[in-house]
Amino acid sequence: TTGMVTKEWAAIHRKHHAKVETPDDPHSPQTRGIRTVFWRGTELYRAEAKNAETIEKYGRGTPDDWLERTIYSPNHKKGILVLLLVNAALFGVVPGLLMWGIQMAWIPFWAAGVINGIGHFWGYRKFQTQDASTNIVPIAAWIGGEELHNNRHAFPTSAKFSVQWYEFDLGWAYIQFLS
């Protein structure tokens, strides 16, 4: 429902971690400037998604099943419309449209702008990583824990981003609840 193809998103994210804070990083505020990443993060994503070399090299191991090949990848832009229709059916036309609008702005602003931009530009650092990643706040509730971005870069294979007693990671809470 985001309009992103799994393989593209994974490849761009992996390339960011592999090339962090270098000119090859698809969205580093250190090399592209904070304003560019904050306000034009989705444009940077779309541009990198067209880079076949990035997708081939960093997109390996992503789902390649019937659902991905038949539904998600060829119809990824239609997912946005499906989300609109589901919201309208569940909550009514006007509330559904309002919710859809917020959701469509939420991901580009928070994920591309705040996390990729501010999360590598300003905040506190608990760990000395080889990048400029920072934790924005100790309560990571509104973007699923990614606000604890320095922790995320320090422990890239961990699903739990909080490491201090005063840090709260909503994404980890969801994982614990669902397990």
C-alpha cells in the first residue's frame, strides 16, 4: 500500500548502510545536504530505484514468490489506490480520504525526511559508529523505533532498537505483542 517494491526498498536501504555518509549513499544529509534529504527524500528514493545496478547488487534475497511477482511488483502503484478504497470502506469516504492523505504524507515525511535526514544530522549518540547516525529522542513511538537511529546503525541486525532503560521502541513492543 506504500507504492514501494520490496526489492527496491530493501536494495536502497542496504546500499545506504553499505555506503553510509559517502557520495554513493542514496540519502545522506552529510553529502547531499540536510534540506535536500529532509524535503526531497522521496525523490532521492525514486531516483535510486531506477538504478538497476543498485537493485541487482543490494536487492538479493528479497521475496521472489508468486505474490511478489504477480501482485506486488507489477501493481505497486495501485496499492496506494487500494489503501484509499479500504480506508473509505472501513471509515467512510471523508474520514477515509483524510486518513489516506495523512498516510501518504506520513511515510515520505517521517521515513525519508526525518529519519534519513535528521537521523544522520542532529540528535544524541550513544554509540560511536562509522557514520553520523543519531538518536532523535529516547521515545521512539511514531515511526516504529527508527528514531533510535544511532542504536539501529550500531546493531544493524537487531530488531530491537532500544538499548537504554529510558528508551522505548514501539516497533519492538509490536514484535513482542505479536509473538
